[in-house]
Amino acid sequence: MSGYRNSYEKRCARDLGAGWDYEAVRLPYVIEHYYVPDFIDRANKRIVEAKGRFPASDRKKMLAVKATHPDYSYEIWFTNPDAPINKGSKTTCRAWAEKHGFITKTGPRK
């Protein structure tokens, strides 16, 4: 297929003809979202996020928020910090969070 991902892309390339590069550049983009912290101490720029489940979408969000607002201190309080980040993973929620510079804590019990 000459480096194309599928036969349709190959046909498109054929119809476009010479002068077109295939997947030659990577263009960054940003999708604007809003994050509402569970708890915030504005005076001390401290954020606490309370987490039971910690899916990939939340992990990605927390990394983006931290990168966008590096002047805050971020803590994640887990109901079970030693739970795996997803089924079958050896990485725990605590290990992931600490690897990425988040402070972790086991949240309050009943």
C-alpha cells in the first residue's frame, strides 16, 4: 500500500496527484475545557481532588490542569490509593500520582 494506512487513503493520494505530502507534519492543538476542583484553598493555592475511581480521562485531565496552572499545589485523596489505575494494571493510583508529582493521601474513612 506504499505507506498508507488503508486502501482508501491510497486512492485519495492517487486522485490528489503529485505535490501532496502524506502525514508529513504534526500540528498541535488545544481543546479548551474547564476544571472545577473538589476543594480549593485560594489563599494558599492548594487544590485537593477526592477520587474513588481514577480513569484515564481523569488522569489526562489532571496532567493538563497541572501543566496549565503550575502555581498550585495538587493533592489527590484516594479512597483506595493502592487500587490499580485500571483492571489488570500493576500501577496503583498512588504510584501514578506520585510519579507525576501529585501529593497523595488516603481519604477519610466512615
